[in-house]
Amino acid sequence: MLHAIVMAGGAGTRFWPASRAALPKQLLALAGTKTLLEDTIDRLDGLVPPDRTMVVTAARLLAAVRQQLPLVPASGLVGEPCKRDTAPCIGLAALLVSRHDPDATMAVMPSDHVIRPAEKFHEAITLAAEIVAASPGRLVTFGIPPTYPAESFGYIQTGEPIAPPAGTASSAKVHRVASFKEKPAASVARDYLAAGGYLWNAGIFVWKARTILDALAAHEPECLARLEAIAAAWDTSRRDDVFAQEFSAIKGTSIDYAVLEKATDVAVIEAPFSWDDLGGWSAVARQRGVDGAGNTVVGRHLGIDSTGTIVHSDDHHLVVTMGLEDMLVVHTSDATLVAARSHEEAVRKVVAELEKRGWVEYL
Amino acid sequence: MLHAIVMAGGAGTRFWPASRAALPKQLLALAGTKTLLEDTIDRLDGLVPPDRTMVVTAARLLAAVRQQLPLVPASGLVGEPCKRDTAPCIGLAALLVSRHDPDATMAVMPSDHVIRPAEKFHEAITLAAEIVAASPGRLVTFGIPPTYPAESFGYIQTGEPIAPPAGTASSAKVHRVASFKEKPAASVARDYLAAGGYLWNAGIFVWKARTILDALAAHEPECLARLEAIAAAWDTSRRDDVFAQEFSAIKGTSIDYAVLEKATDVAVIEAPFSWDDLGGWSAVARQRGVDGAGNTVVGRHLGIDSTGTIVHSDDHHLVVTMGLEDMLVVHTSDATLVAARSHEEAVRKVVAELEKRGWVEYL
């Protein structure tokens, strides 16, 4: 059976002050009226039922996640006691779903990307599930055709085409993965686009739980042993203690680095859906579009001679802008950010600076 | 005896959203830790006692004014039922002080200017009082040596020098007023500065109550008649009714236009104090100075690559600026203004636009 594993532990410091330690990006309605996490769960409707959906988040976010996802059973919400990147997260999820479904297929996905339309997403995930049904040892990834030489994504170099499974309804292209490339410098990214045959790594995966566990056994045996200890204690009163103790002892590492880059049978599906990882406020503007004056506005705004400006507030707090060009104004109840959009990448610096100053109430 | 008449009815739309209909400029601590009104009253300490100080404000501001000025007796606070410019305000004050002190000398001053130091202000007002003691029919104004060709002030053209009263301690220059000039165009203002002999009209006046009442009788008899009706009812239960009815029936006009421009015996004292009418946020920056990064900050601010920027918030709400140059950020609990300082003059437009949209809760 197909299970969905939604990774919702991200911090999202690029959206400060809208995003906070206690309210990261995936819990915000940045691209529409629903939060990115709600959108991610809604997108599964008709593909995976809520009782086969697992959301893995940080322990301190569990209450907020539960509030946003009333349909996902409490047993499907996992709160990591600390951050250990994607490999431990995915390994634990694989162990937990295997308890009741040893032949489980897992669709693993981030909770903070914008993917549209849901139908094309269903088509692609279904194709991936068909591929692993036919080739159970195969790991399936998703690649996005690059539209610019992004430095902030990993790249997948495609190898030879793989014939689609018999009877599939999807016409999406499938290739073997020739290699994974880490986030490249700008010049390298330009070379990739010029050469062709490179896709952005969307961080979405489909595989048998058993296959990824075998891979972890081969490449990260200590990690897997600790995850197995946690899974063994899962249905006991010792769960929280063992989870905290064993998980914190694991060395954090990404599934890409731990497994995918070393695996021999990896396929990549060229995504038939539109995808945006919403890496900053300009991505929000791209998703929401602009008004007649060229501004992107959430909340109550009065603009006079302002253009190219992103305003994010709420309906009660009025933001007035005058003579702004390509600026960013984010208002929250206790903190306001005003920045040149040229400094968007540096928003993360703010969080570091706040920590340095001990102004922790704004984190 | 010398009485102080402090005019505190201004609206101050240039400081929105810090200033509001219910909290105009003079009630804000724009230039220091005290409000401009508090500073104005403090400045009188040692010159005029609180029981000879009258503050004329708008009726709707009376409670706020009373809160800021615990030392001024309630009988010294006058709340105009509507706005009628300076002539009716000053005429009424002259009638009210004359009731108990028919030979009263009045020092009339705005409540929203920055004047320093108090000693030099005392010296100048004392000199003016000495002048009207020696020449009771004389109206005394104060002129500020212009430092740039301002278009936002009226100008006073000086005439022949007037010898200082015998025994005065002040060495300030005194002239006859040759003429009053309305706010000039830039080119005219430049001509004034090039020619010399022009001063900015500070809107501060010293005269006998009797003298200004005589002038109003000559030039604004209808206005004076209505003011006399109000004064006659002042100590009766009909005060509020008569005040509202008669005052609203008066045609608003400035004391400059109604009297000063027509009077023959007007002197101007060249102010020995520094003066700023605080006409906008840049004046606030001028008064407060800038920090090491070239920004003027009130409240809690974290600036990254920002300069020439004015930030006005409070100690609880954090404002972070990144990459700003010559901007203005004013945060209040329900509205935030972000503007290029080049648009400072247009802040008043915001108030007009809010009225147009019916967003009256922000006025």
C-alpha cells in the first residue's frame, strides 16, 4: 500500500518575522489562503488517505501541526526531539509504517513546497509507485526541469531513459539517475543548463520501505540500529525516553548524501507538475502575482507611488507605503522587517543577529 | 502681569501614523523624552507660573492635554469646540485673562515648536514684555534668522531698528516690522535671503491683552462681539452652549492676516534662541541626530546595511531594516508607514486618502 510521509520539521528563517521558531514556513499561508502544510495534505486527497499519512515534525511544533491537520490521526504525527536532517527522519518513518505494512511503499515529500495541480502530482506519484511495484529495489526521485541557473538547489544528471511500466496512465519521462550534484556555483549551474540533461532535485521520493531500510543498513548501520531501538519502544511507555535518547545520539545526515548518491538503481521522473520550493519572499510574489501597481500584497495596504514591493501584514494592521521600489515590508504583532528586495537572501542573517543580541523573544 | 497663552489645537498630519486626530504632534515626544507640549510648559518655568498659563486646545484633546499637564489648573485649559485659526483663539484668551487682570501682558506661543535653551527664550520674552511695558500699543513678534530659503514659513521684513528699553538685560536686536510676507515660492525665498533683512515668522507674540482686543475691535468687530458673548457666559452654566454656538459662527482667520498685517506699530525681536517648527520627520532627525550608521532611531531597531533612515517605533516592537537608504519607517500598534524620505512632504496625502477610503479608524 502507498503511504505518505510528509517532512514538516523545517525552520524557514528566510521568512522572518512572519516565520518564527514556533511558527515556521510550512505552518504559514504564504502562497494562498491555506498553509503550505495544509496544502500538502490536501494535495494527497484521493491519493493517500489520512490514516496512511505520517507527518514528521519537530516535537515543539506538534501542537500547531495537530491544530492544522484535524483529519490526520494523532498516531500519524511524529515529533522529533531534535533536528537530524532527512535520513533519520525517513528511516524512522520506514520502520514505523513497516510495523503494520511490511510491503509498504512510501511517498516522501517536504511540507513547504508549492505543487500544482494536484492531478499531475497524483499522476507522478502513481507512476513512481508503479515503477517500484515493478522494480522493488528501485529508488525513485523527482526532477524539475530548470528554468534558470539556480544555485540553491541540488541537481540530478539524467542517464538513459527507462521504459514506463506496462499500463501506466502517465506520459511523464523517466530516466536512470546518472549522478547527483550538490548545490552548484552560478557558473556551474549555467553549464548544466547549457548542456541539458540536468533537473532540479525536488526532494520528493518514492520507494519501498524495505528498500530504503536495506540501503540504510548498508550505508548507515549505526543510524539504523538506533532507529530500530526507537521503533521497538514505539508502542511502549518508554517511547519518549528512547526516542529522545537514541535520536539525539544519531549523526544528522541527508538521505541524498547517506543513500541516494551511493545507490545504483535510482530513477528520476521528470515532474509533470509545476513546483516552487518557495525559497523566499520573491517566490511568494511569483506565486501570488502582483496588483495593478506591481506590488504583491497580503493584508491591508495603501500604496502611493510604490511598485515592485511585497507587503505582508494582516487585515487589521494597515501598512502604508510611499515611493517604494522593490522593497519588502513584513509586519507582525511584535516585529516588522523593512528591506530592499536586493537583500532578500540576507533575511536569514537577521535571525543570527537576533540570537547574537539575545533578543530571543523575536526568534 | 505676564500671562502665557499656549496654542495647542494643531492637527499635525505630517507625522501620521505617529500623530492621529486624537493624538496630534504637540502631544508626542518627537524631539526628546517629553512631548512638545510638556516641553513648551516646562520652558515657561521661572518665567510664567502655571496659574497664569492658559492652554487653548481642541475640546476633544482636553483630556489628553490635562493628563500631560498636571500642574496647569483646569481653569487654565480651554477646549475650542471647533477649529477657527489663531485670531479667535487669541482674542478669546485676551478676554479671559483680562477678566482678572485688565492690564495683562500676553505671551502667545505654539505648543509644537522646539526652542532651546529656555534661558534665551526667557530673555527674549522678558525683553518683549519690557517693550510693551514701555510702549503699550506695540505688538511684538519674533523672527528667526533664516538658514535656507524655506517655502513653508511666512517672512517678516525688518524696518528701522528700535532702541532697547532702558535697563534691559537682553542684547537681542529689535526692529520695526516693515511688512509681513506670506509663504513665498522658492525663488522669492531665495531673493529674501540674498537681500537680507528678512526673518522667519516664528508665530510667537507678546502684547497687552487690551492692545490686541483694540485691534480686533478695529479689524474684526464681528469676531470680537462673538468672543465677548462667550467671555460673558464663561463663569455661568451657559458657557459650553454659548461657546459652541458663538465660536462656530466665527469665520476662522489668522492673527497675522486679521491684525498684524494691518497694524502700524509692530516690532520684531530677532530670536536669540534656536528654533525649529518640526515640520516633518527630517526635522525630527535634525533634532535627535543620527547614530553611527547615519540613522535616527526611536524604539528598538536592528539595522543591516541601512543608512539615512528614520525609524520611529516603541521599545516593545522590533523594527529590522536591511539595505535601506534615506527611508522613513514609523510603526504604531495599528498602522505602519514606510516611505522614501523624498516623499516626506506627501505624508499629509495619506490622511486625505484614508478619509477618502473611509478608513477612519486610522485617522
